[in-house]
Amino acid sequence: MSHVIIPAGYRSPLSLYDTQEAIALIKKTFESNLSHALHVKRVSAPLFVDGASGLNDDLNGVERPVSFDMLETGEVAQVVHSLAKWKRYALQRYHFPVGEGLYTDMNAIRRDETLDNLHSVYVDQWDWEKVIREEDRTMDTLKDTMERIVTAICITLDRVKWEYPQVKTSLCRDVTFVTTQELEDMYPDKTPKERENLFLREYRTACILQIGGKLKSGQPHDGRAPDYDDWDLNGDIMFWNDVLGCAFEISSMGIRVSPASLERQLMLAHKEERRKLPFHQALLKGELPFTIGGGIGQSRMCMLLLGKAHIGEVQSSYWDVATRETCEREGIVLL
């Protein structure tokens, strides 16, 4: 079912040819900026993992992973949803020191994703993870890291606009922090998405903190798997998107669970059975480092910085017939 929205009078600021060049520029520039901002190095990462390992990201807990059996072994592998857990394991295996980390190109298939201007069944992002000390598991660490990422994005936009002056995207460098409970208190009669839109319309760049746990209303702001982010020390980086007129998430990230917070969140989510999985056993035994990490959408960033109305303008994916026909009629070129 198509959910595409066409902004009134929309025209892409770049030709199809220039768009391809600009995507390459954004990816090259941002990777360099991210590496310097967070002290992370590029590594190779898997497209799929053992379905019984507990390494796959469960997202909101309802999404179905794409699975396949391997002819040679008969084992079942799952295409990753993200690399939230694999990265922490890799940091331990590769012996990364405190204060340094990794990033990688993550490509995934999310078969249950809505198809609209912002969402696709194909997901591409920079997944990153960094080793920290236990005493650095604080809100100050989280906020500092978020501000560094926002700066890296804004510097990337500066480079894009220098190369392509016809791009008129404007981002606010000043970050406003707000917790999900503060948002609910401010807009108690609104949905979580409506709260984000109202807040971002005013502040333009914001980090929405503490996602996953139940609020005073008894409902969470949004779903978060219980076994990677600490729900008290996580958040989303969001910008106001002038083209679509909405809050625009660019990154989900957080300080990762400690053994204690993993136990607590598994209990709250009624997922205690996961304690038996290899990844969770290693974490509970203290065999994995304390880390902070997240994912930064590659197509999302290209879409935002280049002033595009649909994510299909910057990535090649699958779209239903109604979406393709609507976009073709309105002059939106899907790759």
C-alpha cells in the first residue's frame, strides 16, 4: 500500500547524474568526519548471522528477519536488522582499546517496514560502536557524542553546498535535548510522532532521550529492544526536514546495556529467555566491554542533505505500483 506524500511544487535541486555524484561525496565526506569526531576505524561486517546466536537486532521485537537455510550445513542464517550486538562482540574480539571504536557499512532487509517517503525494506547505515569505561556510562557522555555527530553532519552539508550551490538545505547546529517524559508532559494529548513534530518544528535540531521504557502514561514513546541500548541512556538524533515539513530521524544510538541493566530490561520486556543465548551469556558474565554505539542512516542523510522528497531518490529499492506511478506522475525519479 502506498503512503507517499508529494510536497507542493517539489522539484529535485539536482539532476539524476549530479545526485549520484553527490551521494558519493556525502558518503566519503561523512565517513571521514565521523572517524575523526568519534575516533572510530572502518571494519568489515556481516550481511547475515547465525539465527541462534542472539546477535541479530530485534528492533521493536515484532519484525520478522529474512532467514535462509544453507545447503552445505543445513544451518539457518538471518539477514541482519542492524549490527547493534555484533559490533560489541567485534570490539572485544578485535581488542579495541578504551576510547576507540569501529564503524562499518551495514546493509539490511527489513521485510515488515512501511513503504513511504522515509522508509524502505532496504536499509543502509553507518553502524558504529566505541569502547568506554564503566564510569563513562553517563548522560554527559551520551550528549557529547550526539553533539559530535550533529557537527559531523553539518560539516558534511557545508561541503555539499560548496560543490552544489543549488542545494538550499539548512540545518541548525545547536542541539536541544529533551527526554521522552518531558515531551509527554509538554504534549500529553498528542501521539509520540506528533510530539516530535511539534518540538522539532520549534527547535529544528534535537536529541530525544530515554526511549524504550514506559512513561507515566503507561506507554513507551517508541519501541526499543531490551538487550542493546540502556533505556535510561539512549536517544534519537533528529532534524527538522523543510521539504517534508516533519521531524526527521537520522540516528538511533545509546550507551549499551551493562549486565545489571540487561537483567532489568529483559525482565521488564518479559524476554528473560534470551539470557540463555551466547551473546547474552557473554554480556552477563562481564566478558564484553562497556560501549556506546548507534546507527546513522546513509540514505536518510543523503535525502536530508540533498533536499530530496523520497528516500527512493537516493537508494535503489522495491516500491509498490501505486508509489511508482505517483512518483513518475509528479516528476520524482526513483532509482
